[in-house]
Amino acid sequence: MQRNLKDYITISLKGLAMGAADAVPGVSGGTIAFISGIYEELINTISNINQSLFKTLFSKGIKPFWQQANGNFLLALLLGIIISFISFMKLAKYLLETHPVLIWSFFFGLIVASIYFIGKQITKWNLKVIIATIIGATTAFFISELPSLSTNNSSWFLFFAGAIAICAMILPGISGSFILIILGAYKTLSDAIHDIDIKKIIIFGTGALVGLLTFSHILKWLFKNYHNITLALLTGFIFGSLNKVWPWKNTLTWHTNSTGIKTPLLQESISPMAFNGDNQIILAAVLMLTGFLTIFILERIGSKK
């Protein structure tokens, strides 16, 4: 595929959006990739990183290797994701602590629009597709209801957390950051990034790389052989994840760490009228609409490609 500098800048901007989404527990960067029109290219590119690719490197040289690997696309996208994820993780933490209703409102509107745009790509609805949608929605809802585990600093644990979370990060509707929270690895990773703990970052990154290369082959096979069913499953995932990003929550149990800081451990979705405090319903509605329209813009950009 022939691309110019403007195309690669656009891909990096999509990477920025993906990284920002993945930094928020409850939002999936895979959803952004899907809506912006690069999801299947991303999955195919990752799954092509195999033995054949490295044979090309040693037998034909760097240029053919880079072209076969779709290197320019990966570099542009990863540059945006990494910059955004590292920088936005701190901002996301601040916003979730100080303005939780507002940030969740924006992402709720974003995800509602995502359901429509991904679902409309299903070319034929039948019983199998409907069942796949229900399974996806039920699975995502169940995951959103899971309580968080306590923080674990083990190297092996961080490796496997990276492998599992990266699979969620590339699945539309399932948040990699939320999986990290459930596993008890979100704080460990955010602290490692904040403190520039190279060892922990490398361990997590290695696990993520292993998980990504493995899971991408499965997704590529599913898209090739069961395209509509796979789309239905992903649409269900996104629909089921709405429970997690519903702005108004009632905290049932809290977790207190060694420094005395309390964080929500188990929450339930409630009506904004039953919310204990300022429900900010007007501003929340505006941000929901903003999130909804953001997806329309991303989809328009993606459809042009």
C-alpha cells in the first residue's frame, strides 16, 4: 500500500487516540482502531511477524524485511500509542480521581457510537451471529463486574499480566487497563512508568509482545474464516462493556493500600438521580454527545481510506 507523509501522520494520530483510550480503565484502544479503519490491517501486520519474516531479513536484507513487515505503518502507529499511553496515563489517573462522572460520560458516548458503526459492518444476520453477539455482551458484562485483586509485584505475574492485558487492548470493547486493574497490576505498571523502573517496564513489555504475537494469529484466522460472527462477537463485547463506563456508580467496597489511600474495589451502576453527590447531568450529557460525535469523525476519516 502506497502512503505519503500525511497518511503516516494520520496513522500516528490514530495511535495517539488508541493510546489515550487504553490508558483509561474501561475503554479499549481496539475500538478506536476498528472505527478509524485500521483494525484488520493492524491484526494482519502483527500476525505476519513470524519465521518467514526473519528469513527475508537474513536472505534479502533490511529493505524487503521492512516492507514485508509493513514497518512504516507499525512505526507510525506505535509512536502515537506509546507517546499517548505514557503521557495520558497520568492525566487519566488525575481525571478519574477528580472528575470521574465527566470522563466516564465522554467515553460512554464514544462507546455507544462504536456499537453502531461496528455492528453495521455485519453483512448478514442469522442465528449464529445473534448468539455470538449475546455471548460477547455477556462475557464483557461479566468481566466488568469482577472485583479487583490486590497489587502483585512479582516479575512472572507482571509478565503474564502484560500478555493478558495486551490481548484485551486489541479487542474492541474490552479494556486492557481494566484487565490490569482486575489482575492487580495497574498500579504496579503506572508506578513503574512514573518512577521509570526499566526492569518492570521491560518485563511487562516482553509479556505484552508474546501475548500480542500469539493472539493476533487467532484473530486473523477468525476474521478470515468467520468474519460476520467475529464482528458480532466484538459488537457484543463493546455493548457489554457499557456497564463498566456508566458514569454514575455506587462504591460497595474500598481497597486501602499501605499508605492509606482508598480506591474503589467493587462498584455498581446506578441512576444519576440516585447518585450521592453532584451528578453533573447536563455537562455529562454534553460530554456523552461529544464522545458520540468523536466516533463519527474517526469513522469518516477511516472510511476515506
